[in-house]
Amino acid sequence: MLPLVSVLLEMVSRRVWVAAAAATALMVMARLSSFADGEKAVPCYYIFGDSLADSGNNNMLQTVAKVDYSPYGVDFPRGPTGRFTNGRNIVDFFAEYLGFECPIPPFATATDVDTLTGVNYASGSAGILQQTGAQLVNLLAKITGAAAASRHLGQCLYTLGAGNNDFLNNYFRPEFYPTSRTYTVKRFTALLANRYAQQLQVWARPSPILLPPQF
């Protein structure tokens, strides 16, 4: 695919996502605004996603998908943080409205204590792949015991968002991947949706925050 077409598709994809994400954020913030006075709506908040939610995990990875340099982070006093934005991202605002005093820390720098209240596992350039959370459960089990860890995680809120990079850095990169020769756009979208649905079953609970799929 021509580079210009890829750029245009990326722009359209991101604009559609931003509009959907903004609508979702407004609804969530309206429901949670009563908790912004210091009382947390939930005891813990865990985040899974890509660059739209990454808060610094890629800083510690060997990847070209890094933003630890200007002009990223220009709105932060200390400059770049690893967020793919000029300031806070959408999950930072979610955390604030949930009543958390500080943004949820990235897994790369999170401590054992942080693990009890929330960790951000999002990583720029991530796609719809099998997520692993075994280390989280194992660590909680060591701290609180297996039964207590299960109860604790059952009270938490989760944000999950993915799909954008499966197109931008896979389907629309035929020089690296065969997917565009194997699937039509419709079939590939269905494949991602089915895979994503299977993964979400692991996290099934009454009220997760799901970022709009970035298809």
C-alpha cells in the first residue's frame, strides 16, 4: 500500500477513535464525578492497551516505538514521560475521576505496593495478542494469599483497548506481513473482533471500561 494511503488511513482511524473515546470518556466521567472528591470508586484499577494508554512501559523496552523525547510530554514539568501525548492520556483522566490521587503507574516502574491498587500494562505498538497477567495474580497471591487475591481482583476496574496497530503495523504493511494477501478487510476485522472477544471473556465482569475497538 502506498505510504500516503497508509497515512490517510491512520488519520481517519485515529479521528474516529478519538471521537468515540471522547464520548466514552464523557459518559464515564459523568458517572464517576461524585467520586472525584477523594473517595475512590474502586479499590484498584488495571490498564491494558497500546500507545493510547501507555504511560511509560516502552521506555524500558528495546523498541522503536518510544516517545521519551520532546515534544512529547511538553505539558509535564519534567518533560517526556513515555506517554504518546503532550500531557495526560485518557486513562490518566479515568484514574482521576475514579478518585486516585496519582496516575496509575506503568508496569516498568511499579512497586509491589502499587500492584495492590493498580498497574498500567499498556505498551505502544501492542495489538490484539494473548495478554498475560499471571505475574500480577502470582504477586498478589504472595502478598495476600490466593483466595484474597481472587477477591481483590474481583473488586477492581479494568480498561482494555487494542486493534489499531493490528491494521497500521500489520495488515497495511504487506512488505512485512502476509495478512492483507490472506484476508479481506472485512474478514480480518472479524478475525480481530473474535480474538478480542475471546480475550475479554477472561476479564468478564459487570462494569469494565472498554476503550472503543480501534478498527
